[in-house]
Amino acid sequence: MARRPLPRILSNGSAQIARSRELARTAAGGATDILQPLITVTRGLRLLAGAGRRRWADTPKDRRGPLLFLVASVILVVALVPYGPLFAVTTVMAAAAWQGRGRGTPAPKGPDDSGTKRLRSLYEALVPYFSAAGDPAPLYAHGGDWTQAFPSYDFDDTGRVSRLLVRYPAYFTDGEAASRARIEQLLHAKSGRGREYHFAWNEEGNELAVTVLPPLPTDIAAQRFVTAPGETVLGFTDPTGVQRTLPLTHGEEQRDVPPVVWRTGTRSTEPHLLIVGGPGSGTTTLVRSIALQALQYGDVLIVEGGGTGEYACLTGRHGVLAVESGLAGAMASLEWATHETERRLIAANRARQAGHPPPDDIRRPLWILLDRPSVLGHLAAADGRGDPQTLLQVPLRHGRAANVTVVVAEQFDGLDGLSDAVRQYTRARVVLGSAAPDELEAVLGAPPHTTPTEDVPPGRGYARLGSGPVHRLQVPATPDPYDDATSEQHRQAVLGLLPRRSDPVEAVPAEALATEG
């Protein structure tokens, strides 16, 4: 049977259909360009109408009548005003055009090529730690899917990872500090050095949140902090670590910064403080800052073992009982502090037994500040005397009941010279400067959840109050105002906080001395 030829419309119709589709697509595109303003206004009117319906639904029923009256009044006023309806229509059209405008092209989902390479490198580096030979469905495998292991991530402007959520298998030993330390060290090295990372382990959900922390502000100068009696600001930390902020002045600006507040007094659970750091780390700066804050409500006794004159600006000030740097003066001052603590305890006990409030002379806090006591211990041993730290046993043991606070600052090389009483009763700890992870854990009692950087500014470190969490810390700039290297701004800030000078004995009239005698 001979085949019949196909109809002409079927033999060459494909080309005509293609041309028709192209013409229709071109016409539709031209119509869209022409009608784009109308489409925009229509979309905006729809959005405005939806907002009006939601506003009407959210309005309580008892307030809908006044709302209708207000709308009717506005419409009446617009109708009576010359050119009011035209102006109203123009305003509504303009608002609709603004609401219906294009929102821009949406941001592309997922990382770019460089981000994908970084995440792939992190994934491959974690395979040896998060994989096991007998796992039937491994989450980590060479050449595997990294999107299942990293469900959430962010990158900074330089293309490095700024936030990362890591999922790991349940058999990983996340309860062991050594295992966690290996993962943290690996992520720190692969994500980029020179930054400080915070690691939050969720053992229950088998997740690890890695966050790059911004640097703490180093431009906060010494100033009068807004605190209650018995509160001392050690420094400033991250906003996620504490639930409080302090208003601070920086030049003509004012900002709120989260502080690390140490509470002292009879109700304090950590009545004494130990500060440890290396040379130039800012331990003396922190002691000076604490002294300026303590002088606002109490008396201060300063013993400087280094003998460098860092506290000369406090000599002879009101509330400063003594500033001793020699061995004999330090021994005498600490012996007096022991007797004063005992006297306060006896007076408080007698007042309590008699049913009276404590006397006024024991309500005023007494602060004992020791900077580098190990040096005095070596001098005392060479001179055949006892260690001055033995005189701190009574203030350390009974200081909370007697309203006596002890602050000890020592360097890492002198930690072995600290007495057992100092180690036992100083439950508030601060570590400043560069330190190894084992040194931080030895002083603080717990490792920090961040990776310290190699180069840290003065006054930068960690703080832990008792059994609480470890906080990043930046001490406010409180330099020696008599130092030539101090900037004028910081010098004036410290001088403005110094109390007035006490009147010498020679300046007191003889009649007053006779009366006191």
C-alpha cells in the first residue's frame, strides 16, 4: 500500500508554531513592560487592603466604633477640602506604588564557590574524628554530603566562616574534655586563626555551635560606674554572657556595655579575689581599678610587693589607710589587718547577742589589696622572718563576716609561692594576658569555652566567680597617672576619680588634738 503524504500543516507546522510562540512571548513581554506601572499599583493596593483587614481584625470590638467614626471624619474632611479627593487619590496611588515596588532580586541560597570549598575542607578534616568503621549510615565519610553535617552557617566579609552549626554522631565521646579539645583546635585552625571562637556543645542534641566572637572594646577608660554598694566592676564581657548592662561615657558618646560584676560583703559567696597574669598583662591595672571603686564606700590598705610605685597616686588620699612596699611596713600593716578583723568579729558578735545592729565602725568595708606577695615572701625568708601571707589567714577565713575583702594579684611564675589559705579562700578568679589552656584551667578551675588568641591587648583575659561560667574580660584602662607613657585622656580620667588628700597631722589644730586626747 502506498503511503499518503502528510498534510502540509503537519509537515511544516513545527516552524510556524515556534514562530508563533516567539511572537506571543515577545508580545507578552512588551505588554508586561507597558502595564508594569499598573501591575505595581495593583499589587500595592492589594497589600494595603490586606494591611487594613489585619488592622481591623486586630482591633477590639469595643474600639471599632470610634475607629469607624475617625475614618468617616477623615473622609468627610477630605471631601470638603478643595482638591481634597484628587489629593487623596494621588496619595493612595503613591502609597500603593511604593508598597508594590519590586523588592529586588532575592539573595542566592547557599554558599558561593569559595564558601563551598571551605565547608568541604572542614567536612573532610572532621571525617577521621566523627566516623567509625562499623557505622552503617555514616554522617561523615570521605566524599560524603557535607550539607547534612553543616545545616547552618554564615560567612563574614572576608569569606571566612563566622558561624557554623556542626552535627556529629551520637557515638562521639563529647563528654571527654580531650575529645572536645581536639575538635575545637581543628575547627580553629581550619576556620582561620587570629580570631576568637566560642564553642557551645549540645551533648543532648549532638550538635556543636561555633561562633566567631567580636573583639572586646579596649577604649573604655576608668570612670564612676553605676553600681550599688558591694558591687565591683572587674571589666566588660560579651552581651550573651551576662544579663545586665552599664551606661558608660566615651568622650561625648554614651553606650551600654555588659559588665562582669563581683559582689562582696557579708552576703557574698565569693568574698575574696585572686588575679593572675604575666608581666604587662594588666594585673596592676585591675587592682588600681578595684581600689578606685572601693574608695567610694570603704577603706583600702595596699601592700605592693614589686616596689615599683604603681600606687603612688593613692598615697595620702582619703580612705587609703596605707600604701606599703617595704617588708617591715607590709608585715605591720597585715598584722594590724588581722587584729582589725578580729575586733570587727567581736564587735559584731556582741551587737548580735545584745540584739543591736552592728556598730558603724564595722559597717564600712575594709579592703586589703596585695600585689605580688611572693616577692615579700622571698624577702622575708632571706631575712629569717615568716611569710607575710600567714597574716592573711584570719582576714581570708573570717573576712566575709567582718566585712573585710582581700584581693591578691600574682604572676604566673609566683603561683607556687601562694599559701594554701590564699588558694582556698579566693574563689573569685581572674586570668589576664596570654596563657596556655592548662594554665587557664588550673587557675579558673574550668576551661574557657573560647579559643584565646596569641596577641592580646593589656587587660584582656578571663574571669570566673566561684563555680559560675567563665567570661571573657576586658579591664577598663586605669593606668598610673604619674607615668609619662600615659595618655592625657586616661590620666585625667584617673585623677578625676582619686579622693581628696587627707589632712596631715601637723595641719590639725592643737585644740582638736587636745580634745581628742
